[in-house]
Amino acid sequence: MPIALAGSAAETANPTLPAAYDLAWTIVPILMIALIAVSLVSIARHTDGLSSMATAVWSAVVIFATLLGPIAWFLIGRPAARAAQLTTPTRTQRG
């Protein structure tokens, strides 16, 4: 009986790990980095509605909270989003 070597190439490759798993581990970080970059560019472009302290805080939140930070910026942080939340549309009454 042949004895299999512990370090052979057949044992190092994992046949149960599909290629899509490797692809996902490549695409997800790239998408997260792109989301952070787009958020930071958006923060830089909306400095007219934010103070310098708010800009620094939002930048830190986006960088350190890698997934929730950019989502929070786009949902509640942008000046246009905040203005839309503060003003509620009123219906005109028909007489």
C-alpha cells in the first residue's frame, strides 16, 4: 500500500470549497472599499451644509464603522436627507 505524504498537493487543495466562495471573499471587500470611498467623496462635496466638526465626525464614522457608517451617512447624514426629514409635505385642502 502506498503511503500518502502529509504535504502533498492533493491534500492542500480543498475540493469542498467552491470557487464562488473565493470570488465572494474578493468582491465583498472591494465593494466595501468602494462604498467608503463614495461616502467620503459625498461628505467632501456636502461641506457647505456641515460644520467642520461634523465633517470630521462623519468622516471618522464612515472610516471606522465600515458598513454602517456609509449607510448612516446616506440615510441620515447628508444635508439634503436631513432637510427632507425636517420638512414634511403638507396637503392643500380643497374647498
